[in-house]
Amino acid sequence: KASEIQTDAGFLDYQIISWNKQQVIIHRENEMFAVHWQIKEKIVITLCQHD
């Protein structure tokens, strides 16, 4: 299921392929983002600026 995130540079498109892997790192130009998710009653997705 594809998602779209708005950043200072515009929109960031990504797709989570496997829910079993709890994190994915997204590289975009000079920026790097870490997407974390937890599966409980519902899915919680957190987008963090990656250092």
C-alpha cells in the first residue's frame, strides 16, 4: 500500500513491501528518512528525519 508524505522539499512517495520488517530507510536527494511502524490494534507509522 503506497503512502505519500509531504516534506520541505515536496512530496515523498514510498511503499511498504513487508510489514514484518519494522523499519525502512528512505534516501531522497540529500535527505534520509526512517519509517518505523508497529502493528497493534491498528498500524502506527512514524516518519523520522534520519541522522
